[in-house]
Amino acid sequence: MLIGFIFAFNKNLTSSFNSFYVFLAALITGPFIGGGAVVLNQYFDYEEDRHSSKKREYLLVTGEFNRKNALTYAILLLLMGILVALYVNLDVFAITLVASFCSVIYSAPPLRLKKRMVVDSVTNGICYGVLPTSVGFSIASSFSYECLIISLPLFLGYSAGHMLLAIPDAENDESSDLRTTAVALGYENTVRVAISLFLLMMVLLAAYIYLRVIPVGTVIALPIGALILKEQVELLRKGEKTRENTYDRLSIEFLLMAMTFLAVLLITKWV
């Protein structure tokens, strides 16, 4: 969200905005829509999560949080996000509606996009890459094609990341009839596709730097991207014996790359 906001603000120096809207945008993309989506996902994944070694401590699985209450909670969070977005502006409202709709059809039957190969990762790329960036962008400027340009690398990165992070759950997902991309493609092909998407993201960022679409200083984020690629190649080389902490390390490295990118955007604006 902040990447989209700072990028738009840098491009539109005469933009007038209420700084309080930035705080509201963070609420929309984080605890409201993001939180609502996660709770909704756990509500509909209850049976699958009960048989997952990674998810047995979820509050719904342990019974510490009532399932019926969880559904109510998820709906309230999504509605709060939509109402706050309406207060901000119409662009943010429209984007938030799309995000909320995607949250529902991703987890809930009959569509349940999370069980459909390719679509599951594409939806994650849109919901975590494109839509939050668009909310931030639309705070400092009206929505435009420039927002889609800046969010495209994030879309590729998050789609690749979703594929990789679904691998540890592939066996449980398959037994639960969730035909995710990781299940459908198998271990090696999933890693290969993820590497290809992430490599395309890196090439796109390099092209953006060369064309001055983004500040030249963002080049310092590329070595972190190279490290992530190296980790992905290791996943391919070591096969399914790879330890799960590799996936945790990839998540941290991707976050570090995004934060470095954001820091450069901030410095470019304020220094």
C-alpha cells in the first residue's frame, strides 16, 4: 500500500491529500480486508486445517474461537473496510469492493478459487500485489494505468510466492481435494514456474530502472532479488527434502526486498 502511495505522490507533486487517509488506507488493506479474508479462509478451510500439522493450533481448530462467530467477524471486517473506503474516495471504494469480492470467491463455495490451479496463485498476486498498491496509489492520485505498471512486478512476485508457500501443504491439500497449483503441477514444476515468474519480475524491475519509471536507487533491491532466486534454485536442486524453514526464509527475504524498495522511494521523495 505504501509503495503505491509513495510512487503516486512522487509523480504527482502538486497532489493534495488528507494525511489521515493514509492511515485509513492502512486499516483497509490490513486489519479490515486482509484480516477479513484470512478469517473467512480459515472458516471455510476448517476441515482441511484439522488434518494439517502446520495448522492444528489455529484458534478455530482448537475450538478457542467459535466457527459461527468467526464467520460473523469476517463479514464485519470486510464491511468495515468497504465503509471506510467509501469515506476516502470512490476509487478506493471500487478497489476495496473488488478486494472483498475476491476474498469471498477465493475461499467460499461454489467458486472456491483456492482449489483451482493457476487461478489460486493469480488471485493471490492480484489481492496482495495489485489491489493494496492501487489503494495506496489512489490516495495520492486518481487511479490510472501507472498504478498497474508499478504493481505488475508485485503481482508476479506474490504469484510466485504463493506457489512456493503452498508446497509444504500440497500433500494435505491433495487429500482434501484442493487442486492448488502446487498440487496440480507437482513439486519440481511448481518451483520452475515460480522461478520463471520471479525472474520475469527481476527483468521487469531492471527495465523500469533503465527507463526511469522508478528511481535508479532502487537497483539496491536487486541483489536481494538475486538471493531469492538462488534460494529458489536450491529448492529445485534439493528436491522435496528441503526443510520448511527455507520457505520461511524466502518470505523474510521477499519482505526485505519490498522494504528496501519502499525505503528508496521514500528517500527519493524526502531528501
